[in-house]
Amino acid sequence: MLVTSIIYFFVVLCANIIGSMSGMGGGVIIKPIMDSLGRSGLLAINFYSSFAVFIMSIVSTYKQYKNGINIQWGQALRLAVGSMIGGYLGDTLLVFLVKIFGNESIVNIIQIVLLIITLIVALIYTRPLHLSFIEKHMNLFLFLSGILLGTVATLLGIGGGPINVALLVSLFSFAPKMATTYSIITIFFSQITKLASSIDMIPSMNISMMNMIFIFFAAILGGYFGAVISNKISSKLVLYIYKITIVGVLVLNVFNITKLIIQM
């Protein structure tokens, strides 16, 4: 048990440093690594991942705000409300799929396939599209984007999502650093809903409190150091780290889905 907790500590620490820097959240790294380790069940891994990026998002947002990042709170609020709704929808859909299939491996394969598609889309669309229709109705599309991003992130069990930054950059022409900040805010609010709706299910998930404690401290450190590093590097380097991370996570997910199919 202690060995698992220590392993999870370093996984979450490294993932949240990268996730906080790039805005994609550590969950997109945490989830596939924990899947490959095979030390916890699907729902437990989803919960650990959501908890880790939730804590990271609090620390990272606070640190970035203190560093002088100019946050437009009106825009952030619309994303936040949408992502809270999306967080609930994604968690509800995930639990529904587990009940319908009755097999965590099948649901995991579905998650991985959707995540691979999401990662490819996120890798391609990282430039502003300058769509006049969206720019004219930005408030509405920020709200709808929050719903979409919250749903996808929670359904896939990654807490946050690489698609956050890609969507915010391409649709709303945000600079990568600003998109990173808004992405972390979206992660925070979507995971509030996810974690709150999962509280009554914790006993059935086989959640380890020792794992939770190690993850908690790793998430704090990861969020803090990620925000510090992000403040010292350029938007161009942020985007480069983002793309490199996506490629690495794609490879890991292909490995995981191959292993699952062989085991079935």
C-alpha cells in the first residue's frame, strides 16, 4: 500500500508540474500512467485523477493571479458555470456506462479511444481561427465551451484536458498563456462538481486514504512549481511543451489500449 502511495506521489507531482505549465491539467498524464500500473480500479483512478488536478488548479490559479496574470473574470465566470454543468454531465455519463457494460475494461477502452481522438484534435488545432460569428457571440460560446470541456474531461477521467487549450486558442484567439490560465479555471470548476457528485460513491470505489494524502501533497507541490515555471517561460515554449506532452500521452494511451485488448 505504501509503495503504491509513493509511486502515485511522484506520478502526480511530475504530471501536475507539466499540466500546470501547459494548461492541460495533470490528469491527462495521471490517468494513463495509473491505468498502465494497474494498482487501482477504473473509478478509483478517475477519482484520484480528478482530486489531483482539482488541488493543482487551486494552487496554480492562485499563484498565477499573484504573479499578475490579467484574468477577465467575466469570461472566466462563463467558462466556470459551463464547466460545472459539464462536470456533472460527464460524471453521470461515466457512471451510466460502467453500469450498462458492467465491465470496467470496456469502459476504459472507450475512454482511451475518445482520449486519443481528443489528443489528435488538440495537436492539430493550436492556431487562432478568427471566426467572426464566434467573436460576436463570445459570451454564449464561452459558456457552451465550458459545458463541452467539463463533460469531456470528467467523462474521460482526466480531470482536465488538452483540448481546453486548443479550443480556447483556436476559437477565441487567446494567447497560449491566457488559454492556460482559463483552462486551469475550467478544470477547477468542472472537478468541484465531479468530486461532489462522487462523495456518496467513495465506499464502493475502494479509495485508499493513504493514496489520497500522498496525492494531495503532490498536487500542491506540482501546481505551485508548475505555475512558477510557467511565469518564467514564453508563450512559445508553453505551446512547445504542450505539443510534446500530447505526443507522449498519445504513445502511452496506444500502449494501454493494446494491453487491454490483448487481456480481453
